[in-house]
Amino acid sequence: MSQLIYARVRENPKYQALVKRRGRLAAILSAIVLVAYYSFMMVVAFAPAMLGKPLSEGMTLSIGIPIGAAIIVISWLLTGVYSYFANGPFEDLTNDLIRETAE
């Protein structure tokens, strides 16, 4: 019996749309995070002096510190974006799918 339910879910266009949208969002957000982190690591590896420069004349805080903090904040924000979609539109699609499958 459960195999029949799984087959009905997989064949449902809403399920296919959910998988496609969720996968696309996850790929985009992952790409943004990876580009941010790896760009920072490349600058650390190949141009460390650039990150070591002070923010302004006479300051001891280097450019690298706020950039690193910004990368962390970007990651938090993107996690929030995914949570918003997972608990909003994706949850609505999932609930519709459950209702249709139960019928």
C-alpha cells in the first residue's frame, strides 16, 4: 500500500514543482555562500597584504575583519531566506500535496 502512495506522490505535478523549486533555491543559496567563502580564501592565499591594510589612516582594524564578519552575516541571512521559503511557500505546497494524496 505504501508503494502506491509513494508512486502517487512522485507522479503529482505539485511534488515535481516542489522538488524543482527547492533544489533551485538550495543551489542558488549554496553558490552564493561558496563564492563568498572561496573568494575570501583566495584573497587570503594570494593577496594577504590587501586584507591586512587598515580601514583608514591611523586605525588598527584591518579590512579583512569586516569582510570576514560580512561573510558570516551573509550566511546567516541566506539561512533565514531558506527558512522563510521552507516554512512558507514550500510548506504550502507540501500541505497541498498531502491533502491530494490522502484523498
